[in-house]
Amino acid sequence: MQMILRAFDTVLVELEEVREIFERELSTDEPAIADIIEQVGKFRGKMLRPALVLLCGKLCGPIKQSHRIIATVVEMLHMATLIHDDVLDEAEHRRRGKTINALHGNEAAVLLGDLLLSHAFSLCSQLQGNQAARLLSATTNVLCEGELLQLIYRGYYELTEERYLEIIDRKTASLITVSCLLGAQESGADARTAQAIEKFGNNMGMAFQIMDDIMDLTGDEAVQGKTLGTDLVKEKLTLPVIHYLRSSDSSQRKRVEQLLMEKRGSEYERFKKQLISSGSIEYARRRGREFVEKAQQALLEVPATQERELLEDLAISLIA
Amino acid sequence: MQMILRAFDTVLVELEEVREIFERELSTDEPAIADIIEQVGKFRGKMLRPALVLLCGKLCGPIKQSHRIIATVVEMLHMATLIHDDVLDEAEHRRRGKTINALHGNEAAVLLGDLLLSHAFSLCSQLQGNQAARLLSATTNVLCEGELLQLIYRGYYELTEERYLEIIDRKTASLITVSCLLGAQESGADARTAQAIEKFGNNMGMAFQIMDDIMDLTGDEAVQGKTLGTDLVKEKLTLPVIHYLRSSDSSQRKRVEQLLMEKRGSEYERFKKQLISSGSIEYARRRGREFVEKAQQALLEVPATQERELLEDLAISLIA
């Protein structure tokens, strides 16, 4: 899943402005805190969510300062969740070996994430009116519930596809959806366009998480630039594994459950190959493609501009 | 430090309404999440911050729905920080022994705190205008920086009293101050009264944290209902220790530093006695009393109502 650059190129100037707002908002006169905030940089990704705010904004009208602020807010919220995801339980901590910052690692990560959440809402409160703040905080309510559900369902081998989709809808699609929707609304999109953009964002978000989950099983760490295979370690059931388990007989299922429960890391590679040969990876990919198709369909309801084309390219790039 | 009940009695009905808003805001149709949210109950304290919003509100005029909402918000923010404080680093985790929820303990605590933060800002965004949201999010920015500073200065034996006071101002007094100020402002307090109430809150907050820090060294767990002595374990330097170190010669200082660094728990009791006999506890208490006196002075600027008397009682009860 390599995001094509053209979509980002179109909003390159605005993304740079978003970066400036981001840094200005987090600036502090405490050098020691500034040092810690600098670590946030290592979590900075391709800024998909800000790009969606800006592209959906451009699709419906001119970009305003409120777009840049909202784009900064969604990136801050996203990074806060990434950083808090990084808080490890004791067992994992040990398994991964003691890092230099092991002593204060978890605590610093928690506080840094909190600082980002706080500044995100602080930026929100600087917007005119509180409609965006309402929508964004309602979204983080949903997002947090999604993360909690994901935690609750760890190691639950009866997790259904339906429930999995509900969880990723909350924890991932929600913020991507609201990024698109607010981008459009801030440009004064009419109700029909806003609804179509919202639908686009939701399906794009679903596809994004499914493909990301597949990547965790099949990807190359060097290419992706992040640690992969962590879902198996955490007994986080994703679509390929859910499909594999439901297509298995009881003895096969038992074997997989034991492999994951006992964290037999040495057998992960063999299991991943089984997921491929059994067609479970391909099944998940197909589901991902279906969401991308729905995202494309939703776009048919919006004006056929250059931005619409770029949004479509962006959705397609997820499954490329 | 036993909060007198009279102040709370005056706002008992409103505090009950705050509890209802709290529970309604966090209600969810996911039973598993509801179970986790129920755990929040165990962190619920005496609701000092909501009581201050309500008392300062009553002092300046009638209580409105916005008071109740703000009171709920400050309690949610406070509880989020309590829960996130509970996230332990690996070392501490081990020292305290594995609890039942050790496997997901840290992660659930992080997410639960996030959920509270999110709902706090969600409630904020339901208020008319965004002045309260601005002030509250600016406060959480400051609060997070205070928590980060506290973490950074752990084990730093040159910590000065001045710097300690700056840290507790940010991490504790900030939210208590804004609770008082918003309570007054929502009742339409004039500028002079609002300023006096703000000053009261700040000094009350400073005294509160100093006395809480003393309690951690001298208190009785059974009476306080919480684990004490954790500051020494965490090498968190508080006022009595800062005073002791600066009054010591270099060999004494060295001994204390080693005792704390090497976490010689068996010597903590002897060290606590030294803090008492050396007058360091008494010194900290005197500083606490000075802040209470300043809080009382600030109140002289506001109308002499029953609420003013209760606020004064509340401040005095900190050092009783």
C-alpha cells in the first residue's frame, strides 16, 4: 500500500502550513519538554488525515484557515493514539528487551499522548463556533471505545467478521470519515455532497485498516518502516485470521489458538504462509477492495473535479 | 487533611446532579466497555473540584446548567490524570507484584483515561460559546506540561523549592484555579471578584498539593484510603525532602540520594523520622499554611456571603 504522491502534491503547501501550526501549537519555553516533544517527530507519518481534510475542502471550495487548523487537530489526535498504542504491558516490554528509556518509557508516552490530545482540543476551541469541536470530540469518544473493544477482544477466538468491522469502523474509519466530512463542511458543501464525502471517508477508512492489518501479516518491515507482525503477538484477531479460523475444522482451530496463546513466535512464519495458501489473505484483500469500490461509488455523487480524481486515486492506491 | 463536610453539604444536590451528568455522558451500549468504565468509580474522590465550581458559582449568583457541566468536566479531567498516573513503568509493576489485571492493566488504564479526556472535551463543546473550552484546554495543556516536568525531574536531587512550586502550580493548582474561576465567571462575576476567586483557587491549589505531599510521607494509609509513600519510591522530590537536602551537609545528602536511588525501602521509615526531627516536615507545613493565608486574604475581596465562609473553611481544613 504505497500512497500515491500526486494527491499529496496538490496540498503540499497547505500540509507545510499544517506542520507549522502543529509545531507552533506545541512550542514550549521548557527545553526539557521540547526535547520530549521532538520525539513526536518519529511518529509522524504521511499525514493522510490532514491531506483528506484539505483535498475534501478543495473539492468543495477554497481552503480557509479553519481547514488548516482542523487538519492539524486530526493529525494530533491520530498521533496521540499512535503514541498511546505504544504503551506496552509489562510482558511485551520484557519480550522486546529493555530500551534506553525503559524506566520512564510508558509514563512519558502516556503524558506525551495526553499533551497532544489536550493541544488538539485547545486548537479546536480556537475555531469559530463549536460545531467542529463537537464533531471531533464525538469522534474521539467513538475512537476510544473502538480501542477499548479491540483490547477487550484480544485473544477472543470467536470474534466474528461483523464485530471486527464494527471495531475498525470505530477505531480507524471514524477519524478518517470526520476528516473528510469537516473538510467538505468548512468549504460550505451542500448536504448531498457532504453526505457523499462522509460515505467516501468511511469506506476509505475501512479499506485502509483492512489493508493495514494484511500488511502486518505479509509486509516487509524495511519497506513499511515499522515493526510488523505485532497483531499476532498481541493476539489481535484481524480479518485474515478470522477468516482462517472460521474456515478451519476444530483441530486446526485448536492448533492456531494454541500457537497464538502460547506465543510460539517460531511458528508465526509458517502460520503466515498458511494464511496465504488457504486464501484467507486473499479473502481479506477482496473485502478491502469492496470497500474501495464503495468509496469510489460515493464519489460519483460529488462534482467531477481534479480533487475528486485525486481522492479516487488515493482510495485505489490502498489496494494497489 | 480532612475536608470539612459543611462546604460539600451546601452543594450536595448539585454534586448529585454532577454525578448523573458524569454517568450519562459515559454511558455506552457496549456492556464490556460499561464494565471497564465502572472501574472509574474506584478513583472517585471527594469531588473537590466540582464542589469549588459550584461554591464559587453560588458565591456570585445562581447555579446554572453550565456550572454543572463544567463541574463534571473538571472532575473527568482530574480523574483522567489520576488514572494515567496509575500507569506504572515496568520496574514498579514488578515491585508491586502482579495484579489480576496485570496483562492488560496499563493499556486499559491508558484507554480509560483517554475516554475520560475525550468525554470531558465533548461535554465542553456542548456549552454555549467556546470560552470555557478555551480556558479548560489551555489548563490541560499546562497540566500535562506540569506532569511531564514532574517526570523529568524525578531523581534530580538539585531540584529547588522554586522549581517544585512551579511544577505543582502547573500540575495541581492550575485545574483547581480554573474550577474556581469558571464557577465565578459562569455566574457573571465582575472582574475584581473573578480575579480574587482566581487568586484564592491558585493558593488553595498550592496548599492542597503541599499538604498532599506531606501526607504521602507522614500519613496513615488506613485513614487516607490510598497507598502512601510512593513519592520516595518514585524518587519524586517534594518540599520536605527538598528542604532536608538543602539543609544537609554533603555526606548527609549523599546518604539520602543513595537511599532513594537504590530504593532501600527498609530505610524509608527511618528517613521519614529524620524528616520530622530535622524540622523539614514542619517547614513544608509552614509553607502550606502561608498559601492558605494568601487564599484567605484573596477572599477578603469578594462579597461576605455564606459561600465565602465555606470556601475559607475549605482552605483552612487543608492544614487542620
